[in-house]
Amino acid sequence: MEKISHLGETLTRWRVGRSTFLALPEKGARLMNWNLTLGDGSVRDVVYWPELTTFDGFFKVRGGNPILFPFNARTFDRGDIHFWRAADGVRRPMPMHGLARQADFKVTRLDANGFAAAMIPNDEIRACYPYEFEFTVTYRFLPLGLSCEFALTNHGQEPIPWSSGHHFYFTVPWSDGAKRSDYVIRLPAGKRLKQDMTNGQLMPGPVLQTTEPLSNPNLIDTLHTNLASSEIVFGERDRSGDVTVRVSAEKVPPPQATFVTWTLDEAAPFYCVEPWMGPPNAAEHKVGLHWVKPGSTERFTVSVGVQ
């Protein structure tokens, strides 16, 4: 583990076996990059991070793993985007992907195996999410993978709603000369959904096979639920190095657990495979919405590995 000065910030780098991880825990608990040294000495980026000239607008950078909390993606209140309505009936703002990615965090653990960081509430957070809570992100780094645990503790007197997730930007393609169409993903989902962008409600998604090429445009912005397995696997056809993403420690996750597949366009050097607690806009339609009782802690843990 070492500290690195870059663009006016102090980053932390971990080397664990053949893996190198780069993060800025104080800013959104953000994992920025994960790369793997191969047997021939070459380096493969697993989690993508672009070359930057400034950290201005850091939380909007398309790369790394933005933390989505307390809700994923777009929330709606009665047809109006970027709002939500709590149990008290009050309508409040909620930015795209929630509050964590632009928040400051306090590092509570930093060692050779990873870090833990707690979100620091500010006036914006309190206005959007008016609860007495502690939200902690804990990363554990491994020679060929990582795990990340969210822990939400309720210090107040009323239940706290949440439906959180990850926005991993994976490097695709990762082999020289390969195209996105050379990569396939195995998605053992019993139901595919889309979000209606006019009102936030869920609607039927495309008909997909269990295994699809990553070049299939029908994968973009599709929600994969009713999963027969906690694992989604993607990689290059007939080659080693597949990436496995797990949304639960159980063999079969809760039925409302969701994977999202997304990329910006055909030329983007990344592909996002996102494990979520439930679909977007959970606070309104209640699908995948979780509640933390007063005095309790609820956890959500995902893992990623390279085979």
C-alpha cells in the first residue's frame, strides 16, 4: 500500500498478488482502477479509468466504480424526475444515482488489504435523505478479485428506506485487436425489465437468451431480475480471463436483486455490469426497496473476480 500524489489529490494504491488497485476513498469511496499483471508481464485493465488532466467534476467521471446510494439511477415522484417521496409524504430531491458518489467520506480503516470509509452527511444529504444514519463502504482486495460491502446503520427512530448498488466500468475489449462482438455475457435472469423514462415505472424488457454477445444493443439499459444464480460471467469467446460479478453470497439471490447492463456507445472502451439491490425508482414502485429498522444495520455485499 502506498500514497500517490496526482492532480492535486492523494490517491492510495494497493498491490495484492498480481492485482493493483487505485482508489480515492475520501471522494465517494471511489475505486478508480484495477489492473492485473499477466504471466507474460503485460498489464490488463479490469476496471477502467480514463486519463484525466483535472479532477474537477471527479464524481461524474465515467470510470472506476461509482457508489449508488441511497437509490440507483433515476428516481421519480408522480412523473417528475430526480424527486422522491418518503413515508412522511414529503417530496424531496434526489440526484441521479443518489448522494454517495459526490459525497465526502471519512476513512475508518486503511491497511494492506483494502479500506473502509463512512459517508459524511452535509446539508444537501440531509435535505434529500433526512435520517439519522451511518453509511459505510468497505473494500477488501484479493490477488484476483475484490469484495465490497455496504453497511447502512439506522441511528434514528423510524425505518430507513434504501435500494443501493454499484456502477462498475469494466474495460472491454481487453485484448489487442478484439471487438466488443468477441465478448459474451451469461445472464441467468427470469425477467428482463426497462425503466420508462417518462414516469420511472417498470415495463417489460427485451427477450434475451441466457448467453448474449456484448455487442447486442438490446442489452443496453436492461434490468435483469429473478436471477437463477447470483453470478453473471462475461469474457472473450474461447479465451481465459472471464470476469465474474456476484450480487449475493447466496447461490440464488433475492428475486428482486438486479443486474444492469449498459455502455455509452459502440466505441466506448468500457462496458458496465452493475449489481443492484433492486430496480431503479424503488422508493416509488417498491420493487427491491429495503428498510432498515431503528437500531439495526443492513448490509449489501458484492464481489468481482477474474478467472
